[in-house]
Amino acid sequence: MTELLTAETIDQAANCLQNGELIAFPTETVFGLGAVAENEAAVAKVFQVKGRPSDNPLIVHIGQAEDIFNYAIPNKEGDALIKKLSDAFWPGPLTMVVPIAEGTFPKNVTGGLNSVGIRFPDNEDTQALIRAVGKPLVGPSANLSGKPSPTTVDHVYHDFSGKIAGILASQPSRIGVESTVLDLTNPNQVQILRPGYITEEMLRTAIPDLNVSTVSLTDLESADRPKSPGMKYRHYSPRQEVIAVAPNQITDYVLAHKENKRLGVMAPKSYLQAMGSGIISYVIKDSVEDAMHNLYAGLRYFDDQEAIDEIVVIIYPDIEDNKAYRNRLTKAASQVVE
Ligand code: TXA
Ligand code: MG
């Protein structure tokens, strides 16, 4: 039985976690699959129910910003940077990868790395849950490995009903894609390992002297020992092939293919109208924020329909603000047309 828990039953949720069970929790990015980070057996269950590759480390979620200093190895320069970033962006969609001493967390949390990703999420019920447990929680996205991440309670039920102890209920996730993962192991040269809502520009605005760059996907995927192991795996994929198509080509693409394939199309209304009948549509507003907010919900909507052969999704141009959306969509897609 997977129980639906609420702000009123947080103590029950905390109890389950303390007993080594799994509870999914809402965050502003996507829902996480929670287990007590220091409980190696509970963390092992997370990998097992998700079907997650064991070399992909987990993010540790804390209930108050200053708790990061309980884990990061003290370092004058690094600590000052963590403080500035946490003042500017926490609680929020930023994960800080910091150096830790061996044995700080079980090996299955860190994948054997000497660093850990830490995040203070912006959902008050989840913060209250972590504080009630009194220990940080691991929280990979609460989806079966390889599938689109969950942005609603229904998505979590769909993948894990009967397999986890409970879900802390809430509204859909506000942002819709996972946090920005920022590597702070060298404070003089920090690197975005996974783009997210927090952009390079936002980081530079908050901390003008910050030396920040984004690791390219090819670097991440080809390195012998990938910096962010998670980035090398296929992700966010429904059963059907996904084709990402630029705004100025998507209407023609659909008109050219809709006769011989049953298409699911995710695009703003004006584009869908120009494509006519004979497609299954998922409407979004014409903005990258709304596309990002709905990407996983749209992919899941199509995934569940036998009557769709191929999914076509609008992709926006390669500018700073569109990086997180493009990163997730191109990882889900087998072809990009632009
Ligand atoms: O928004 C989010 O971050 C969500 C919510 C639930 O908080 N969580 C999430 O977790 O996306 P997950 O496990 O799906 O993604 C964790 C990412 C992976 O790409 C992993 O490789 C990277 O963070 N990561 C974790 N620890 C790392 C480390 N020590 N060094 C480099 N990358 C790390
Ligand atoms: Mg994930």
C-alpha cells in the first residue's frame, strides 16, 4: 500500500523514513524519492525500485541551509562561496557538489566519489519532513530510471504505486525540470554539470567575481570517469521516439509526416491549429518556462497512449535561458530538427 500523506501526517511520513522505508516528496523542480541518506539499506532500496545504475550518485536534501557545513570539508574559500550561493539561491533549485570526507555518507549515496551533491529544496512540507526525520534524505527524481521525471503526485503513483510506503502530496512542481548541479570542488573554477533553472547569468549576477562555466554534454559523456555520472545515461524517454523540432519548421514537419505516422505533438496552440486534424496534441503556452513546466507531463501523457508512433516537441533556440529545457529535451530525443 502506498499511502497519500499530507502536512497533517508528516510525523507518520517521518516515521516510515526512520524505519528505512521510502517516501516520495514534492519539490519546486520535480518529485524526489526519499530515503534516509545514512541508511545504506534504505538507499539500496531506492536504486532497486527505480532500476537506477549503481554508479549514479544521489543528491542529499537538507532541511536548513546551514546543515551543508555539517558535511562539506571545511575550507575558507569554499565555505565563503557556499555561504554566498546559499544566501542567493537557497531554498531553491541549486545543487552544490562539495568535497566530503570518506565515510560521511554510505558509498551507494556518492557512487564512491569524494564529493556529494547537496540541495535545500523550496517546499515547506518537504522541509518540515526532513526536519521531523532529523536527518538528510537522498532524493533522486521519483520515476523509473530512464522515464520522464515526475511533476505531479499522479506521475509518482503511476511509477511506484504499491512499491513505496507513501507520497507526500502537494501541487504540481512549479519549475518542472531538475535542479542546476554546480560543482564547487574547485571554488576558483566552478562548473555547471547539469543545466537547470538557475543559469550561469543568474550565478554571475549574484556573485560578480565567480568563475563559472558549463561542462558540455560531450565532455560529460566521453570522459573516462564522468564528472557527473548521471549525465551519460539515456533519460526522460517515453516508449516512442521523440523528435525535437524548431518553431519555424515544426508545422511543416508535422504536415509532412502525419499521414503515415500517428503523431503526438507538444506545441503552442497557434502551431497546433496550423497543423490541422489527425494528430494527438498537448498544448503549451509559447514560452520556454511553460514548455519546461510541461515537458515531462507531456511526454508521460503520450507515453501512455498506444495510438501514438512518434512524439514531436517544439525546441527553442540555443540561448542561455533555454539551456535547461534544451538539455532535457535533447536527452529524450533521438533527432533534433533545427
Ligand atoms: O531537482 C533535483 O535535483 C531533483 C529533486 C528531487 O531534488 N533530484 C534529482 O536527482 O534530479 P537525480 O538523482 O535524478 O539527479 C542527480 C544528479 C545526477 O546527474 C548525478 O550524476 C549528479 O546529480 N550528482 C550527484 N552527486 C554528484 C557528485 N558528487 N558529483 C557529480 N555529480 C553528482
Ligand atoms: Mg532523475
